[in-house]
Amino acid sequence: MHSKTPLIQSQFLEDSGLNKKILFKMDAYQPIGSFKIRGIGYACKKYHEQGRNQFISSSGGNAGIATAYAGSQLNVSTMVVVPETTKRAAIKLIKSYGAKVVVKGSDWSEANDYALSLVNQNSDSVLIHPFDDPLIWEGHSSIIDEVIEAGTSPDLVIVSVGGGGLLNGILQGLHRNQLKSCPVFACETNGTASFKLCKSTGKHKTLDAITGVATSLGARQVSEATFDWISKHPMESLVFSDEQAIEASRRFLNTHRTAVEVACGASLCVPLFKPEILKDYSNILIIVCGGVSVEPVCFKRLN
Ligand SMILES: *Cc1c(COP(=O)(O)O)cnc(C)c1O
């Protein structure tokens, strides 16, 4: 259901004097605007083969959009339960793929509880989680297969982390392709740093609250599998401010003519704001995870 996406040379460090090859994996160019269709498309296909005939999502963001798209492609009826805070534009987009939208609850966890109750009432239906499902990680891992097929072997991967579904997929892909020791930099914003909390404490902890503009990174706790990966793979946790992530998205639009969410901007911050930590690497892969909720603020000061 997903497309093979381009791998393009970054122009970010062009005049920095650093002799680095940075490649962008352009998952912003997926049919729904983000990488999410890889994992969610794969999971939906598998559940459909197992006889499930209704998909239920509880995400008003890119995961809900991916589920609606997968449902439309597979001709499976799809319902997306979204909290009252969901923007009208997002609801409109989800509906445009033929999914039914139900507005319920004041936040994601209330919407999710309602979605779960619907799944429990109908055994032919299945809840499509935004990040916590091995089928989703398997689907996301195709990103690394495509990079290897393109003839590149990265010595560093930079990726944004919300609940960790994308990160789990990247790690799975690296291990499958003999890149077990290729380090991964996991990027978040200050208000969404649930991975950082686990990495720095060594415990599977939960944030009290999510704050800031990077809503697609807004999981208060990373998946159990993400936590388990911390002790099994070389990873660094990097955290940037909202302002930096916005600036990185803006620079990306300016330089590469593609609008991405600030959730994606968090990864783009590394070469812009911490180029010195790239000194030991020469073949750097940044996952441009994309996202449709692009705030107009990213377009300001474009010149
Ligand atoms: C979902 C999403 C993320 C985070 O992915 P997880 O699998 O939750 O870690 C990052 N960026 C964008 C644009 C997303 O839609």
C-alpha cells in the first residue's frame, strides 16, 4: 500500500565545511504524507486476511489517516474515533477516504477507551494501534530494506520518536540487514520526551503530560518493545526545543521544497543545531517521516 520513496542528498550542510554525506529518506512522499502507511497498511492487510472486516482507530492524526486510507484500499469499513480536540481539517481528511468519524472524549485516552469498547462488542473488528503492534513495526522496517536496496549502508540513522513504532521498525530493519551496530539517534521535543525519560532513568516511565507543538510525538509512554531496545542497540537520545524543530521544518521547506510536521523537524534539527555530534559518521541517514499537520508557522519568514 505504501510507495518506495526517494533517497535524496541533503543540502543542509552544503556550506558548513563538514564533509558529510547526509541522505534523506523522503517518507513525506507517501500517498498519505507520512511513513505511517507502511506499518498500518501492512497490519491492516494482515488483519483483513485473517477475516477482520472492520478497522477501528483512535487517532485524529497521521495514524487515523493511514487507517482510513488502508480501509479504502482494502474495501474494509473503517471507523476513526477522535477526541474533541481534533482539528476540523483532520476530520475532513479522514472522511475523504471514506472512513466514519466519531468524536468522543476530551483527550486521546478517552477516545481510545471508547474505540476499545467498540472492538470488544464486535469480534470481527480490530483496533489499529498508532504504534504498539509487531505488525506495524514489520511494515515500518521496509524503510531500511529500501535504503539497502538503493545501495547505501548507513553508519548512523536519525529518527523521530513518539510511541516508538517507527524506531522499532528501523531497528528491526537494521538487524535484519546486518547493521546491528549502526547507532541510532532518537529525536524528540522538550514536551514529548518520553524516550529520553526511559533512556536516562533506565526505567519504563510515563510522562505526566505532553506539551508543545509536536503533537505527532505525543505519546506519554513509549512502547514496551521500544524500552527493551534501549539495552539491545546503541542509541542516543536527543531533545530539541519547539522553536528549533519549527526552524528545522522551515529550513527543510526552504531548501528541499517539502513541508513536514515539526515532529519530523525534530530529526532535521541534528545537522542544523548539533552538527558536531556527527563528526564520527560519514554516511548518515535521516528519516523524513513527514506528516500532514503542517502549521502555517513553518511557512513564515520564507525567503
Ligand atoms: C507517528 C509519527 C511520528 C512518531 O512515530 P511513532 O511510531 O509514534 O514513534 C513521528 N512523526 C510523524 C509525522 C508521525 O506521524
